[in-house]
Amino acid sequence: MSARPFVEAAVNAGYSVVAIDAFSDVQTVALAEKTLIVSYDDLGFRADDLLQTLEQLDKGVMALSQFVGCVYGSGFEAQPDLLKKVAEKIPVIGNSSATLAAVKNASVFFARMQKLNIRYPETFETLPADADLSLYIHKFSGGSGGVHIKPAKLLQARLADKHCFFQHKIEGLSVSLLFIANGDDIQVVGFNGQWVCADEQSPFRYGGAVSHVNLSMDVQQQLISAAKQLTSAFGLVGLNSLDAIVEKTSAGDAQVYVLEINPRLSATVDLYSASDEALFDRHMQACLFKQLTCDIENQSQGKLRSESKAHAIVYADIDVELMAGMVWPNWVTDSPTQVNAPLKIFAGAPVCSVHAFADNADAAKKEVLTRVRQIKNLLQSTH
């Protein structure tokens, strides 16, 4: 995940930012005071590289003591101990490594949801001998972006790998709730629809999301109730997101099945940071002072708040070579940094993100998917 949405939110709130991520896209470089690239693998940030980068930053012209703190996104879920080491060097403004470890430990997380009577898909570390493998998926507890999720039938195994689990696959509407927590209570930022961009290797790969999705009051309340209970149970603070599936029952009702909590800034922050300039400050206030504040002026501007924004990731379908000086449409972000030479992007890798605004979520999603196709056509024409 690019750091750009978080950098943009912080800059909009008046902060100067040093960005550390694995991509260093054009927009992040333009927004940040300084941008540093750290290597990344299946577990997230490469620990040695990240810690060495922080050391070098501290010994250079920007001592870590100058910073208010470190705000983080993905890259730590599978290695909360790395976040603990970061916190020894600079204050972490967000959930602690202990909270991250608890929420991303499947046995702890789902046991707590069972105790709280929060509905979730049937989950196993070892599948029963009579379980139909085609009905289950295999997930990595510390994964993000959906690339770690595989159909269980492809693995032909009933014992999950280390830090993994099996989960019953539920058909329904994929949604998320972006919220701000103070350890006890929450404030809703927005309800979002999500979708996948599947390929043969990654059938559940994250495709994109749209804000202000139309959900019934009952579904909204189920999501809010689960987020409040989990906030109290794990002491969540700051911006978090809750992912869920909404299933229609035979009686016509809608049941929410909670999949996970992302106890850090998520990709859906991107859907709100432009319309809610106080969003990053609200995160800071909740983390540092356990205060839930809200931009009343923005809330009163119903038209602004109800406009839907969609974003989608464009993945390369084939190996492509981007020519130096390539010009992107103004609705493209997270575009790769090029120097003066062609840049090769391999099939399956992300190329950029595209964005669209509309009066409602359906129209915004339709437009952003049209723009995905336009970029794919552009890539084909340069190939």
C-alpha cells in the first residue's frame, strides 16, 4: 500500500511529513518533505532495512526527536515486534504492538468475538475430516491486500500453515467501516463497499473501494455495534477499519459477518481525507488524548459529506514497460517514479491507482472501473 493517502491527510492537516514505504510514488514524493524506500516481502517491511533507515534518518539532518511521532499503515501486521522496536526509537501514534499482536492473532481475535456474540464465518486451524474443501479459504493472519487468501481446495491440506487459518467462504456484499476509536467508544467516518480484482494466482486480491455505500440502518448498526465492542475489548485507538460480509438470509434479512479489524490506517482513509480535512487531527486526538472530536462544519455540509469517492488499483495484466516522461490523467495517483529510463513492471504487480467522484456509490464505482480499463488500454498502447 502506498503511503500517499496518509501523507496527503497529514499534509492537509498542516503537518510536515517524512514518508517511509516500499514504493515512493510520484505523488508521495511531491507531498512529503522527504521520502525513503524500504524493502518489502511477504511479511511486510524488511525489519533490518526499516530499522537501519530510521537509524540513518536519526543520525542525519532530521533527528527522530524532531518528530511528533510515527503513524503507520500496513507492513507490521505479521511482525508486531518490529512495531515495538520502532516505538523504542520514536513514539507510535496508533495502536500499540501489543494491540496489533492480539487483533492479528486469529485464535485470540475469533475467541473474543465468540465471547462477545459477534457473528463471524466458521473458522478453523484444522479443518474437520468431513469438511468440503471447496467451501473454505486459507488466510494468513498478518496478511493485507487479499493476495494471501487462497481457496482451500488448491492447497489440499486440512492443517493450516503457521499463523494461518481456514474460514468458511460466505457469498455476499463486501463492506467495511472506517472509524475512529478512543479505547472505549468510536466515531463513524464512513461505510464503504469493496471489491476484488482477481487473477489466477490471487482470486481475492484487493481491487478497490467506494465511500458512502448504501446500507440499511440495521446493517449499519450491526457494524457499529461490532466496532464498539471490539474497541472496548482490545483498547483500539485512532483510525481503524472493520471488514465484513453482508449476507441476505432466506427471510430477506441482512446478517453481518465480521472478517477482521485492521488496527491501523487503512486504504479507505483515501476516500475521506479530501472531504474531511480534520480526519488526521481526529486520529491524533484519539491516539494522544483519547478524545473523539468531529468536524461539525463538515458534517453540516451534507452535499460534501454524501458525495461518494471510489478508488481502484490498476494491476499489470502482462509485463509492461513504462516510457520515461509518460503523462498520466489527473485522476491517477500512486504512479511510479521514473528517472530518465523506461521502467519495467511485471504482470500482476500494481501500476497505479485511479479515482472517481459521483453523487452516489454505484455511479462512482462504475466510473472508476471505466478508468481502470482506460489505463489498461493506455498500457497496452505503449507495450
